[in-house]
Amino acid sequence: MNSKLKPWLLPVLSGILIGTSYIPFPPWASLFCFVPLWLFWSRQTRFRDVFLGGLTTSFVFTLIGFNWVTYMLHEFAHLDWPIAVLGMLFFGVIAHLYVPLAGILWFMGQRKFKWPERLSLWLMAIITILCEAYSFTLFDWNFGYSWYGANIPIYQWAEFIGFRGLSAATLLCNLPLYIAWQKRKQNAGKIILASVITGFILLNLGGLWLKARLPQPDASFKTLLIQASTENSEKMAAELGKGYSNEILNRY
């Protein structure tokens, strides 16, 4: 049983890496978060396992990154906590189906066209990027935002390629690190790893330059935002004309 379950730790690991690399977490694993899942896919011979591997990854990172949906269902939809938890689990299954979809498309293409290994790896990465870029999600997000959220200078390149382009570049970096892991016992693997690290450092230095080239503003001002603490039940009562309007106004 352990030998059967052990390979499935790879999709789980990818889910954890993705989930803990997005806001409010720093993007510590964004450049290699898909590597475990891609390793899992490359070893599979059955359509079902490729799909379930992708679904496992998306389910895990959705539970980590969108756990607040549980509270939202309880607070705004007025569902009991057990039902809200079930709603969160259902959301975890359907929220990011682009991941298993990418695996399915790659696996079917590999079966039909018998791509050589190098081309197959490239297409695995590109299909994942395209599925991520054009997928429908209830809450719009991508892998580029996390660089901005962590204030890492590389996000300045979004000026030219946008945050979607930055997201695609982030996912594409998983490919050389996938190859570096496969060749980790060879000098080639170490060279690839060093190249990715060097490129990342240079892009961040370029981000600092992009920011420094902006002209200084000729004036500045300070602002302060204040929001009154209002219970959702009071908001709903005010919206339905059942009171609390004056109380809310008085707080402001």
C-alpha cells in the first residue's frame, strides 16, 4: 500500500508548494512548484492517473490559498459550519480545473503523436501555461501577482509583459529546474540551476533599474483610510430597510 501511495506525494507536494507561494506568503517556490507534478505526469501510463494527479494538486493549493471561502460561505451565505466546509471542499475540486486539463491535453497529445522527450517536456510546460492563462476562475489571480505582493523587484517587468506575461515566465522557469532535477547528479544539472539563479538575479537587478529610471514626483501627500466595523447582519438589515442605517452612519 505504501508503495502505491508514495508516488501520489508528488502532486500533493506541488499543491503545497503552489499554495504556500502565493499572497500572503512569499513566492519562495514559484519557480519550481510544478516540478513534482510534472515528474508525476511523466511517469504515468494511464489517463486516469494523470487527471487525478492534476486534480490532487489543484485541490491542495486551493484549500491552502482559498481557505477563507469557508468563512465567506458561513458569514455571507449563512450556511452552518459543516455545510460551509463541504462547500469549500467542493470549491477545491472545481476551482482550478485547468491543472488536470493541462495534464489531460499533454497526455493525449503524447499518446497520439509520440513526441520525443525534449519536445514533450516543452509542450508539457507550454500547455500548462496556456491552460493557466485562459482558464476561467471565480477569483482572478496568477503567478505574477505574488512577486508584487512580496515587493520583489522582478515585478517591475510587468510594465512590458503585464502580470500575465510575468506569470507565464514564472511557470516557464519550472521547465529548466525540472531538467536540472533530472540531471542533478551531472554537471549539466548544476549548470542549469546556476543559470536560472543567475538569470533571476539579473532580472531583479533590471527591475531595480526600471524603478530607478522613473522621474521623481514634484509633490506628494499623505492619506489615511478609515473604515467603520459593521457586522454583516447590520449591513443586510440596513439594505433591506429594517434599521441600523443611522447607527452605521453615526459610526462613520
